[in-house]
Amino acid sequence: MIALRIALIGAGVMAFIFALRTGTDWVRWVGIGCLAGALLLRLVERLRKS
């Protein structure tokens, strides 16, 4: 699960940087979605452990 979170964070950061350089809005939202997904996975993992 941690590998998936790291992949989502990496993809989100790369998409966000790409969006800032090119000025495309939809790629920025994809990056934000990837980062939000990684955060959601972290919260799900914590809820499962308790």
C-alpha cells in the first residue's frame, strides 16, 4: 500500500509541475486528485489499524 501512495504522490507532483510550466488546468486538477488520493489512502490505513 505504501508503494501505491508513493506512486500517487510522485505522479501528483509531476503533474502539478507540468501544469505550472504549460498552463493547462486539467493536468493541475489531475495532480491535485492524485495527492488527495494518496492522503485518502493514508487515512484508510490508519482507520483499519485502530
